[in-house]
Amino acid sequence: MDETRSVRVTRADVREALMWALERDRPALLAHRAAVHSSKSELTRRRADKALVAQWRARRPDSGKDSAPRE
């Protein structure tokens, strides 16, 4: 059976994705910021968060597996 990842994005996921983007993908960070700050819609923010977390998950070294805590 294939492992499926929850589509729900937690605050911790968003925080990790933002820190990743801050360090490694400035265009992704700026795109997220522009989307969030250009609209006061909660739906827009959730979509921007979900897109950023998807990019972060796809580019992580472990790519899809639960990561071990950082040292």
C-alpha cells in the first residue's frame, strides 16, 4: 500500500518551509509573501502556505519521509 501524506498543512510545516525558503529559495519566499500580503483572504493565505510547504517537501533531502530532528 502506498504511503499517503496528509494534505493538511500544520503551522510547524509552514514555519519550517518559511525558514527553508529564507535560507535557500528567496523567490519562493517572496512569492509566498506577495500572495499573503496582497489579500486579506484566509483562503489565499492557506493556498500560499500549502504551495510553499509542497515546494519545501519536494526539495528536502529526505523528500517525503519524516525527517529526523536537526542537530
